Amino acid sequence: MVGSVSLGVVARAERPVVLVRAAEQAADEHEPDPAGVPSAATPFRPVVLGLDIDHPDDTLLDFAFDAAARRKAPLRTVHAWPEPPPSFYGLSGGAELHDRLEREQASLLSQVLHRWRQKFPDVEVIEASRCGNAAQVLVNDARDASLVVVGRRIRSGALGAHIGHVTHSAMHHIAAPVAVVAHT
């Protein structure tokens, strides 16, 4: 469980903060060896990036691609888009509209990642555009991650700093280290 100190640091830091669970071992970030035991001698598991394609930020993308490049690990970029309301499926052609929406969201994700693929040609990029709650989609896609990278917009408000529900969920529900990258 993430404590109040961690939450306070993440909410106020303007530099990346990496949260690591107390029981985490360096070998836990690696693929299991042939005996099924995580080993620092095996390749790293994927780096997972939770990405809002409506507001992609270069600081966040650069951090994630760099982390994957340093680990020589694939980068799984996860984008979630909201489930259409139930009335959507009652429309004539609702399934076809959903398929079109799914293709459009996947295409938008590819467009956002295009120049980053060029900047980091040695990083294998796995694109995951899924329909559903962004926090739940990220938590599910991060089950095998060596590192999860999420963003936090720097903004001040009357009630203090704000973390965001996806970042908050990642901090509480993902077992792998979570890097929270502050950005504008």
C-alpha cells in the first residue's frame, strides 16, 4: 500500500518519481529463467506506458522510451478509450460503429508513437488500444511489467496538488515499480 508520504511526494514533485514496493528484488524485473525463477541474467520484462493520446507529453514519452532502451526491453504502450453508452449498441450498425471507433483509436495511438519509434528505432513497441476504464486497462496490462510509466500533470488548485485517478490506481494496484512523470 502506498502511504501518505509517497502520495505527497508524487503530488508535489516536478521530476520523475519511481515507487518500488518494499519486497521488490532486482530480479523481479526480469523474465523467469528455465526453472521459472526470476533472474537478473534473463531479459527484462516489458516497460508499460499508460498514455493519454488526447494529451501526449514529450517528457512522459521520452522517459518511457529511454527506460525501455536502457533495459533493452519492449515498450508496451497502453491507451484506453471509454466504453460507449449502452444505447450506442441499440443503434442500427452499432457493432460496425464500435469496430470503426476501435480502428480510429488504434490509428491515433500509432500516429502519436510514430516519431518516437523513429527516435528510438531499437525499442520494440507494442501498441495496446483498449476499450474500457483507463485505470483498469492499465492495471491489467501491467501484470508482467518490469516498470510502469504514468504521467501526472503539474497543476495547482485551491485544494492542493492532484495526482489523477489512473496514476493513483497504478500506485496502489500495480506490483511492479511505478514511475510517475510530472509534466505540463
